[in-house]
Amino acid sequence: MSGAGADSAREIFDRAVELDAEGRRRLLDERCAGNMALRAEVEELLRCDDEMSTGFLGADAGAVAAASGLIPSEDDDVGATIGRYRLIRRLGAGGFGVVYLAEQTEPVRRSVALKVIKLGMDTRSVVARFEAERQALAMMDHPHVARVYDAGATAQGRPYFVMEHVPGVPITAHCDGSRLDVESRLRLFMQVCGAVQHAHQKGIIHRDLKPSNIMVTEVDDDAEVKVIDFGVAKAIDTTGAGMTRFTEMGQVVGTPEYMSPEQAGAAGTGMDVVDTRTDIYSLGVVLYELITGAPPFESQSLRPGGLLELQRRIREDEAPRPSVRASSLGDSAAEAAALRRLEPAEHRRLLRGDLDWIVMRAMEKDPARRYASASELSQDLERHLSSEPVLARPPSAGYRASKFVRRHRAGVAAATVAALAMLAGAAALTVGMVRAVSAEASAREARDAEIEQRRLAEARLIEAEEARRRAAQAAEETEAVNAFLLNDLLASVRPEEARGRNVTVAEALGNAAERVGDAFRDQPALEATVRNAIGNTYRSLSDYESAVMHLRAALELRRKVEPVDLNQVSFAANNLAIVLRQLGRLDEAIELYHEAMELRRAQTDGYDADLVALLHNYSAALLTLNRWEDAEQVVLESVDGHLEVFGEEHAATGMTYTNMGRVLRGMGRHEEAIEWFSRSVTIMRSVHGDDHPATGTAVNFLGTAYLQSGMNEEAVPLLEECIEIYRRVLGPEHISLGIAMQHLGDAYLRMQRYEDAAPFLHESHRIAHSSLPPDHTIARGADYYLGQLKSATSLYEEAEGLFLQCYSLTPEQRYDTRADLALSLTTLYERWEREEEASRWRERIEHYERLQAGGTEGDS
Amino acid sequence: MSSGEQRVTRILETLRSGDDRAGEELLPLVYDELRALARARLARTPPGNTLQPTALVHEAYMRLIGEEDPGWENRAHFFGAAAQAMRDILVEQARRKATLKRGGGRRAIDLDHAEPAIESPVIDMLALDEALRSLEASEPRAHQVVMLHFFAGLTMEQTAQAVGVSERTAAREWRYARAKLKKELDGGSLPGVGAGEEGEL
């Protein structure tokens, strides 16, 4: 590494390239303040970067190499003339032949692109078919349609086409090269729709829409779409069904991913099944790839002999929805998201819903169910962009449930409906507000619980995603499960059965739970799926005991299914462990985490989102038990895994850093802990911004770490910031706010700034006692700290009352806390000059310290 | 199996057993193969045409390693060596051209040694070589990414695997390296490589 200057230029550059112009300016203002040389260097790097996205060193040398034939074709005849056209140079080659840049001299002088089709086609019929459509082609006049001028035969008898020369790159390459965000991609795609709509109005069907036929050229900084090759596919397509894409060897030479089901079905039959809706399908596939990062069916997996298999998949297989596909891209998910200026999780969220349904509507297997026209597709995208409801609708259980509810609105309570619809649709459940876990939880545990709740919410998202993925893989299973949920679960809230009562979710769930065993006798996999859904719903209703019952049953069933699906077993084990942890049954939870982890590891070498979530949960459970050494092992792995799966700039990674800090703090390695907490703060700030509870929590950890190391000066501004964040985002009554205020008050007490401490300790006391029972550890903490303030500022009576109350509510076994209180009272009475009481409490200090040293459980 | 192929296979075997010194033998071997390959290809190519360096690397790979999958680590060794060899060849070619322009060294060029015109990026190879050296010193990983991605023609995914980082990290290294190299080269005149119009049939 070079000097610090170069390092930070690099760092700033790495961050800046992710931002827009305004963001870059702000970043530079902030990070290069007062360092003009550094700023100049970064600006220069950014300028170079901008200039280079299209030029220098090529966009992707590898891709170019892979696509280009190493050996120039034998009859490479640059300089020769074909008809009225002189060949200038080769532009490229593809499955059909070669494209040249050519010059036309008569009747006008212009540059054109000339495509020579490779030998093996019936030239006469190709030219004849082109002639038949020439009239129609000539009528097309649209800025986004490349003109086709001419067709003919070379001296060797090969057909050729002459068309407008479009100097550009395929739309996918353009979007990735310029790292266009999803909205810009949609806007560009809408130009494509315009072009296709125009052609359709003139009676021209493209038949072979794919990214390499949709070029983008940059005109005065604007990206312009040009759809090329109108009329070509039809002319060279002898079957009307895309058969020319395959050579006589059965090898796929073109790009079959964009072929419609009707084309795939008619291939080889000689039928012409193509109409304008075929183009709509292909548009859908292009849109799919533009927003997702990959086409629905990958061609790489297609072997030469797999032509029939490909046709079958296009005809029969349901394509995964874009959001599902985006989450199953594995290693390239991060890259796909980054190319759209998103984090992988944001990417999935953005696609979920409208965009999923719009794409899937365009790609319906049955042409009659697709958008009727390209402009209808375009209009739905416009609606999505302006946040209006779209025409495309999810054909899901949730949708059916909502229709059901509409029919039976009278007898169904809104909350019940929402919960059931979520259950049926396997949608992510929002996790409710933070609840105090148990009366004996320490203040730290309460904070952990809050983090856990958020963690849980994230885990739910992953889980829901997983459920959707599984559902997509096993449509049959989904059908059966949904049928059960709709008939047995929603049926129980039918007006006639509910008889005007307000059927609660719990009641409905209870009904379903009773029936599930019978409904799925001998179908353990389905029963497990349903029990999992029921268990998770109980969990979200905070009925943990019932949740455990169903989740445990689900786990047992998963173990019994033949053949055993280890992923499913591990998934079920994880779900059960989450609830056990909430019940405080940590040992059981840890055992399950361990099992789930081993199973996962047996499945895959590397890390994936599931495994790292598991590691995180596992480490959190160990932390709660203060098992620092064990936790350290798991957290270290969790950090590695998170870095690999999410990279550093990710909220989940930030949370593992926090856990690393907690481990180190627990081991007394405060300096290292501070380092990890700071890194976590940096990440949270950049991922969530400053106004986010997760940022507040990270800041709070860092602040208290400084406090515990006696670095009060450092702690104060952080704790102040944390309080500000909590006040804004959690509201003035939130217990987390009260806890943060306690910490800040503590810091001020240590610095003997009693006036500064007073408002925070009073407010914290009020918040704690208004929402918690007086013996709750946080409420007792509030008494204790306020007592310290009173004692230090000579308000002895008040201090005495607070300390004594706190003492009497502290359980006898908390020797350390009691020793601490005895010390506080001793000091108080000494200040108060009440020697008798002082000496009595002095004895108690010794008493509790002896008990504590006796090795019994401690309260850290 | 050609003798070159046997030797490479043996070297890769040795590498697999953990002996890193075998890697040094790989470079000259790959270098010779690349030059021979370029010459052979060019003999069948009309004058004025050029060969794609990355395509050459891939062909060399096919010839030297063949269908057998040597495992990722060894593939990384191979492409590391190939990238270095390709860079050396391009630099030599550029140096010779520069010498020719200055009118010197005419004697050194005879027909037998007339080097194939491998399509050199439209940049000053000598300056790029220089810039790469300084990049290697300051950001070794970024340098490695450039070598594998640009000179050996690995995709970003393969590059990431070979370097042992996430694809995102590799992409970040690549982006920084590109900007940094361009900046270094911008002192001189830099026409930039046209993206090239790609019309696919």
C-alpha cells in the first residue's frame, strides 16, 4: 500500500463511483475538506472513470474474446463489392453470418450495415419473402426503428440484407455499461415498446426481438434506442417458428431464450403461429433481463442435444419471478444489483410486486393473457413509475384471499384478514414493536432484544424469499398448501360460520391447526410446510408456546420425509430455534442452530444468505449466555460469511461487526471492541443514513464501549447523537431512548457534570417507570443513576429513597448489584455524616463481595 | 497429447501438490505457445487483419490444458502466466514498432522473426506497461485483476474466483484500476479504444 493520501483517494473514489453527481460533490466536500490535492486527485480519477465506461481497456475484454471468432472467416472480403455496396469493414459475426459496414454510392451515398447470411439457406425464397414484405417495411418511419433498405443475393448465391447502420451497443450492454438504475432502464425499454408498437401498426412482426437486436446509440448525451432487423427474421425463417435458429446438427446457434412458447411449440411443424403477441412475449423476456440481470431460462445450461428440453421448458416451465430470480443469482446477485446502483436486498425489494407482475403478464404462456399491445405494456410501466396501480395482477393465493375477503367483508375483522392473507401468501410479516422480554432481563439484554427484533425482521424477509423460491419450484405443493389454507383457514371465518362474531386470527389458526394433521396424512412435506406457516404466524402473535409446538412438529416431519432434504431440515431447525430463543430456552436453541449449521455446511462449500443468517442468530444466542469463547468462534465465521455474501457495505454485515464488538467487550478486550463498533457505525451510517434506529443502536454500542473504557469525552457526543436519533425515529416515550439517556447521564456523572446529567437522568427515570414495572432491571437502573445524581448534589433524602427502593427490589442473588448499592448507600451516609448507617452498609458491601467471590453467578 | 500439453499438465500437477516453484516454469512455456499460435494463425489471415489477444490466450489454454479441468486454483495459475506472457508480447511488439519508427534496428527484423500483428489495444502499450508497474506497487490486487481480466480475458466472475475475492470486490478493483491507469496515461495522447460497433446477426 502506498501512503495515506493515495489510500484515502482510493477509498473516496470507491465510494464516489456509486453516487450521482450531487452525491459525489457532497462526498468530496466532506471527505476532502481542506485538502485540495486529494480532491483534485479523486476528481481526476472520477473523470477518467466517466470517460472510460465505454472506451479504454474495453468494457469486458473476456466477453469480446469469447464472442469473436478467433479465425477470420475464409471469405473475409473487405474491399469487395456486393451489388451496389462496397464493404468497408467487418462489424461482427453471429449465428447467421457476417455483418459489414458498407458504403452505398447509388442512388445516394450513405453508410449502411450489410448482413450476409451464411450458406445453407434457400436464397430464392428468402429474397422472395423479403420482397413480399418490402412494401410494409418501407412504410415504417419511426425514430426507434432502424430502416431496412434492401435485400439481394451475392455472387455466391447467399442472401444479404441492407439496413440503416446503427453504431451502438445492445441494450443490455448499454444499461450495464452505464450502470443505469432500474427506472432509467424502464424508460429506455419504453422506447423499445414504442418502436414495436409502430411496427405492429404497420403490420410488421419482428419475430426475433432480443437484446442484440435492440441497439442503443448515444446522441448528444441522450440514449436512443434503435430496433434493428425488422423483416429479417421472417424472410429467413422457413418455418415461421424460429427453426432457423438451429442448424441441421441440432445446435443452438442463436439466442433461444427470447423465443415465445408458441414459437417453441411449433418449431419443426412448419406452422406459422406467430402474431404480434409473440413480440410481446419476447419484449417481456428482454425487460426481465434488463431489470433482473439474467434471462428467465439460462441458455448456458442448454446442451446441443437439449433443444427439445429447451422447447419444453419455454412451453411448460413457469419462469421464476424477477425478484425471485434476482435472489437466486448466487454470486452474481451482488454484481447485478451494483450494476443497477442497488444493494442485493434493495434490488429484490424493488422488483417484488408491480415489476414482477408486469413482466410475468407480458410473458404469459397463453398469448391471450398477455398484454394486448406493446403500448399497453408501456402504459403499465408508466403507471408503475408514477405509483399508480398497475393492470397486471398477481395470480397468487394472497390475491385470491383478497377476493374472498371482498366477498365476505361483513364477517371478517380487518386485522384477521390481513394476517390470514399474509399467511396464505407467505408474505413477510412485520414484526411488532419491541417488547420487554422478561422482568429479569438485564438492560443489555433488552437492547439485544431490540436488535434481535430487527434481525428477526430481516430473517423473516429472507425466509419469505426462501418460501417464495421453494413455492416457485414446487407449484404443486403450493397449490395443495394454498388450497388447505383457503378452505380450512379462511373458510372458518366465513360469515355463516362466524355468525357475527369477530373471529380472531388465533381462533382461525386454532381451527386450521386442528385439521392440518388429517388434511395431510401421509404427506409429511406438505404438512411441514403448513405447520411452518402456522408456527410462524403464532410467533408473530407472540404465542410462543403454540409456535414451538408447530415448528417442532414441522422439524420432525422434515426429518422423516424421504429422501431427506437437508436444506429443509436446517430451515425448520432455524425457525424453531428463533422462537426458543425468544422463550429464553437458549440451550435448546443453540443445539438446533448447531445442527442447522452442520446440515447447511454439508450442502454447500461456501456461504449463502441462509447460512450467514444462521451464524448470526447462533452467535447472538451464545452472546446472551455470555459464552464469549464459543461466541467468538461463531462470530468470526459469521463476519467472514457476511463479507463474502453481502460485502462490507451492508446492514447485516454491520450487525455482525457489532456482535464481534460485544464478544470482545465481554472478554474485556475493550480497545478491539471499540474498533469493531466504530466500523459498524460507519457501515450503518452509509447504508441507512444517520436517521435510522439501526444507526442509533450502533452509535449507542460505540458510545457505551467508550464509557466502559473510561473514555467519557469520546462517549458523550455519540450518546447525544444516539438520543437524537432515537427521539426522532422512535418517539419520546421509547424505552431505548430512556436507556440511552441513562448512559449519557452516567457519562456526565463520571465527569462530575451534574447539571448536564440532571435532565437526562430525570427523563430516563420518567420513561422507565411509565412503561415498566418498578422491579424491572431498567427501572431499577433509572433509580440507581438518579440516586447517584441526588447523592452527589447533596439531596440526601431523595437519594436515600431511590437507593433503598432499588435495593429492596433487587433480587438477593444479584450480589454484585447489591454490593454496588451498599457502596452507594455507604458513600451517601458518609456524605450525610450519619456514621451509624454508613458502617452498617459498609459491612454489607463486604458481605456481598464475599458471596460474589464465592464463584456464584454474577451480574456483569 | 503434445509435448507442451504434457509439460503443462505436469507443472499443474506439481502446483497442485503445493510446490509453487513450478509456476515459474509455466510462464516461458505459455509465452512460447502464445507466440507460436499467433504466428500460425496469422499465416492464414489476410494482411492487415489482427488477432484478439484474449482469444489467443483462450486458444492456448485449450491446446495446453485441453478438456481436462485442472481445478480453479491451477486454472488461475495458468491464466496468471498467460496474462503476463501476453503483456510481454504486446510490449515487445510495441517496442519494436517504436524502434522501427525511429528508423533504427532495421537489421533486427527479418522475415522469420516478423512478429504477428496481435491486435494491440489502441493505447500506448509501453506507457501502459509503465503504469501497470506502478499500479502493481501500490495496489497489487487491482493489478492482478487487470492482468487476468484484460490480458488473459477472464470474465469478471472468473477473475474474482482466481483472485479469491467476491465478484463485487473484483469489479471495484477493476473500476479503480481502469481510472488509475487512464489517469497515468492521460499525460500522453490517448485516443481510447472505440467500443466498436457490434452488429450481431
